[in-house]
Amino acid sequence: MSKKSKRSSLEIIVNNKQAQEHGAAKKKFNKKDLKYVAPITDTQRTVVDAYANDMNMFLYGSAGCGKTFLGMYMALNEVLDNETQYDKLIIIRSAVASRDIGFLPGTEEEKMAIYEQPYVAICNELIKYGKSYENMKKSGYIEFMSSSFLRGLTFDHAIILVDETQNMKFEELNTIMTRLGYQSKIIFAGDTSQNDLTKSNRDQSGMVDFMNIIGSMKDFASVKFNVGDIVRSDIVKRYIIAKEKYENK
């Protein structure tokens, strides 16, 4: 018998046309819906191999290396597999602009949707059905949370993807780490060169201290991405190389 509970109440959307017509209707997904993604660089291969050995991950380094994309793919590959203990992917991100969130129009949910756009795009690339991110959220396969509202929660049977960790203070990272519950694991992704905290708060990023702590734990594999691992585009790669040369003068 499958380790997962059955989602018998879900409306089954059987093809892309129906998914587009119904919008964010409930759909039952499975592993076959996920496109296969092969590692492009040696560093990506290192990540995939470590994750396959059931390691928790901390992925850090240059922008454009596919850290978030790869983390989301690996997580969904297990969440959509009925033979694993993982029921959902929980994406956690710091809404840095939440200090000014009142200036954004709409409800709190509509304001937070701005920060979900990268994951919508990744889902659209990974899943063959239209509106896949919305459908997966509605069906309970994906949950998005701000790091500001986690106290008292416990994440069981889940894979947690913590993105943009460079924008989190140590207290936020500590809170996230201590939410990890029964049969769950976690993937952190970040890049210290892209810190979006205000200048007055920039030194308060807890990413480096947190990395030093988990670096001493056998449960984690920390993998650094360099400019040679950039896969987004050639111009991004050339820009980041030029930027690093300029900053190191």
C-alpha cells in the first residue's frame, strides 16, 4: 500500500486543455507529470548525488546557477512519488519588502503572490499542465509561506525549500530550522552577493553564521556554486564575472 494518504476528494483534471479551461481547479498530480531534468554542470551533479543520498542541502553561490530550480525539481520529484513519505513541498521566503507591505495593493495573500512568481515560472517549466503552480497549491502539493509567520508550526512529511536565505536574519533561519518535524527534510538556497536587506540591516543577514553551524552537522551537504556554474545565459555569466572583477579591484 502507498505510504501516502489518498486524495479521493480531488477533482481530476486529465489533460492540459482541461487545466487551462478550469483554471486553478484541483488536480491529482503524479511523478509522470514532471519533466526529467538532467544536471548541466559538475556542481549540479554533486547536488543531485548528495540529495539522492538523503542529505539535507545548503546551496549557495553565484546567481543564475539553477539553485532554486534544481531544489524545486528534486523536491517535487519526491513529493509526486507515491512511494515516498513526503506529502508536500513547503516554500519559505523572506518578504523583505514586508516592512513596507502596506504600500502594495490588495489583500495580504495578493501582496505575497508577488514573491511567488519565480516558483510559478519554475512549475510552468517543470509540469506539462497549464496553471500547474496554482493547481498544485490548491491540491495541497505546494504551500508557500513567509518566514515571518512560522512560530508554533511543525512541518511533518514535507520537503522545505528555503529560498533567498541571504535576506534572512539568523533568528528567521533558526526558526525555520526548528520547525522541521517527522520524516521531513530541508533545502536552503541563497547568494550573499544578492542581499536585498537595506544598507542599515545588511550586516544582520544570518546566512553566514547559520552556514557555519549546519556545516558541522553530518545531516547536511553544503554546495557552493561559482561563476562557471551559471546556466541562465551567457550575458548573465559575463556580467557576473565582470562585476566580481570590479568589486575585487
